[in-house]
Amino acid sequence: MSRIFPLFSLLLTVLIQPAVAQVGGFGINATRLIYPQGADSISVTVRNTMTTQPYLVQARISRSQDGSETAPFQVRPSLFRLEPSSINQIRIVMQQAILPTNRESIFYFHASAIPASTDPVSSNQRPGVYGSTQFGVGNIIKLIYRPANLPFSSMEAQQNLKFSRVKEGLRITNSSPYFVSFASVSVGGQVLKLDTPAALMLAPFSEHTYPTTKAQGAVHWKTINDEGGLNEFNHDLP
């Protein structure tokens, strides 16, 4: 079994698609996961929409998007075969850990898949060693640990952002205990760049400055909610 993991490292091509968690017939039924404090476990479903191709799937959770840091969660099963036109449910269980109780914490769920290999078929085949290249696919989605008894809802956090003009551009402040993920932000009709992790998602009790020359006008922003849908809001700069 231990030989499988180097195979994943060698063959896997990771494709990150936050809006649609499906690549090449393999996919996840969610774009983000919420783990409420006190829950025994949560589950997520992976699917194989290919009609003839099975996959070998590896699932895990990390503290970082690149997967280099371990996280206090156990995934069951962590390695399994996913048959064509089938689904499999993965259970996520939190292990003993001390996490902040006054704000959310973020982790990343990795689901990687490589196609099952096939033996070479040839009438002229001679004894020897044969090999083939198999390119894997993968998804990474956010897993957010949510403490109980936070003072208000995640929807209110998305709506009640604070905006201010500064020399460098538009500063957006998230004074809530929730992570806020953006699908788009514009001010005065100018669309702002969401080209860094810090620009795409505001951590609890944080702020970010978006470069822009617009000094006035309406701010329009779209956020991604717990279900993976979009919420839209507007605010007029004073």
C-alpha cells in the first residue's frame, strides 16, 4: 500500500476549480465544507461520471492549500477505488485539537484521483517490462471550522463589510469572526482584481487594500455563501 502514495506524487496534476469542483469525470458534490463545533462528523460525496474508467482516489485535509501542513481531521476512507458511474461518501472526523473559539479556522480538503492503468495488448507482444503514463486529476476545496455561538451569521458578515478610500485604493475591512470569500468586487464601475489569496478571501478581523484609481461611486460585491451560491451587495462610498 505504501507504494501508492509516491505514485500519486509522481503522476498527479492538480487542477483547482473553486466554482465547479469537477475535473475530467471526477468531482466533489460541494465547493466548500463547514464543520460546526461539536459535530461528530461531516460528510462529502465524490463522484465518477465516466462510464468505463475507474479511479483510485486519495482524500486528505491540510492546513495549507499546497498540502504541506497536516490538519486535526481524519478522513474515512482516505484511499479507495471509485468505479465508473458511481459515487462514494467520505466521512470527516475532527481529532483532538485546540482551535480559536472566537473566529473561524480554515483548512483544505484534497481529493485526488488517478485513472486505473490498463495492460498493453499486442499480438506481437514480447516478454518484458511495459509502462504507461497516467495523468491524475484533483480538487481542493475549503473546509471551514465554525465555532458555536458566534455573535451573528455569516450572511451578515458578508453584508456588513466596511469600505474606505485610502491613498493606495479601496480598503475593505472584515470586522467579523467569519471568512468572507469574494466572487467579484467593483467600485464606480471599475472591476477590481482578485488575483491573490488575500484579495479573494478576507480572514476574520482583517482588512485588504485593493489598488484602484476610483475615488467615488457605488461599491458592488458578490460573495460566496456556505452553500457555494452567490450573494450580492451594494454600498455607496461617502
